[in-house]
Amino acid sequence: MTLTLLPDLGDLLRLHPQYNAGTVVELLRWLERGGLPIREVWWASGPDPDHPLRDALPAARFTLRELPLPPEDAEANHAQLVSFLNQYPQGRDRLREAGRAEQSFAAVLTSPLTVERALSPEVLGAAHTYHEGIREALGEGPGTRWRERRLEGIVSALSDGGEGVVLAPLDDLPDLLERLPDARLPNVEGFTPGETSRLRALADRAWQLREDDDLGALLEALDREAGDMVTPKAELDAAAAGIYLAVGDLGSARTLLERAAHALTDEVPRSLPGLILARLGQVRDAQGDRDLAERTYRAVLALSYAPAAAREAAEAGLREAFRLEGVS
């Protein structure tokens, strides 16, 4: 029995053009072609329902197998410790030390990452140093117990006949490799991200506009792509609509969002209907079509799943009509 550990970056996957949710899908397919059976992926990356891979992996026909979560009070105890330490000068000093360790590791994770770099001794060593720094700052006990419980749960589940591929937070990999004798990192020599990774990077980039962006170039890139299972055309249209909305072109934004809404099927990534309908409701509101906007918001809330941002936008829109500043 062999366990192959893959590093997860959580929401940071949205920031890396060469290591995003599409890249993980392509890596799994590449490993599968190399003889590793992976229709199921062990999920050891926590409960976040809006994690980008909870969209990408099922869309690419990979099944997620949830691993047991730590006790519900584990992170609450950690939060209580932070609150307690904040009351005393020495406690605040400890928290600052922990904060410095977090900042150093965050700098590693937000620098350009590829699959090879994420699995490199340098990055995994930084993860080990990060947790050593947290332990030194906060001491053994509530400050580190929540993570220890989570690791124990993962190891227990995987030691009991577990095999296959495990997706785990990058900073957990050094500890899991020590505790799971049959675990290994994949040999990624020869792996190169392809079209799925490129499309995912384009969509991620379009959802996160910056002041110095060339909006025309982004719109052209989004328009010429046909999409795929992980990043379908409906999402590319919705991302383009967001650009039009940002510059106040409500007509173009609405046209694209309505086209995206009509293209929704049971096959699209599960977060997409909520995101598209919430934005469409806002555009209809901004154009003064209040009745239709309210129906669109209610459609978001009626979905079996919608990302937190979409639900919040829909709830806010039902309380008060959305208005785009400077646009009538």
C-alpha cells in the first residue's frame, strides 16, 4: 500500500498561474497515465466548502473521499488561547513571534510556485521551520494541539488500509511523511502544466482585477477561449462580465451573464451557478429591473450550494437594491 501526498495551497491556488486548481487536475491525470489509479482522492485539506479544488476535482471526474475532521472545539480552544495571550504583555510578545513565523512562511507561499517548487526541499523545509517557530512561540498545548489532533485524525484514517492519493495542506506534508511510513511525494520530473492550467489561470486572473490591468487584453483573451470541464465557457463569460461591470458597461455585462446563465448545466463546477446568478441579480438591480433582480437573488438562495460570497450578495440584494456608484 502506497500513499502519494500532493500539496494543497487552499485559496492561494487562485494566485499561482503555474500551480492552480487546473494544474492539480492535470497533475492527477499525468500521474494516472503513469500507472497510478486515482479516480478517488483522499481529502485532508479541511472543511472549507468554497475551496477551489472542491469545484475543479469533481468537474474533472475525480471523487473526493473526506477524511475525519478534528473535534469541533480544537480550533475554538486555539482562538481562546490567542484571546488570553492578548491580555498580557508577555503573551502579546509570543503572538508577535508567531506572527513573524507566519509572515515568513506566507512570503514563501505567495512567491511564484510550480509543482516542482512546491515539492522542493526548500519549500517543505520552510513549512517545517514555520511550525517549529509556532511551537517555540506558543508552546505545547492549546497553541498547537488543534493541529496535532488534525494530524492524528489523518494518520489514523490513512493507516487503516489507506492507499492512493492524498491532498493535504502543503505545510502538513513534512509531518505526514514522518508519521506515515508508506507515504511518498510524487516524482514530477517531466510534468508540464497544459491547457487546463492555462485556462484556470486566465479565469483566476480575470476575477481579481488590478488597477494596472490591460482590460482590453483580458477581454480579448476571455472571448477567444472555448473553455473546458474545469473552467467552462460560462465562467469565462461571467469573468468578462465582471470586467464590464467594473467599468460601468451594464449592458455588456448583462448580455454575457444571461448567456452564461443559459449555459448552466448539471455538469458545470458547483459554485458557478451561484456566482453567475448573484452577479446577474446585481446587474439587473443596477439597471433598475428590481423585480427580476429579486427573483434572481432568490434563485441563488434556493440552490443546494452557493459560495458564501454569492449568498451574501444575494441576501444583501434582497435587503437593499444594488447600485453601481456613478452609473444610472
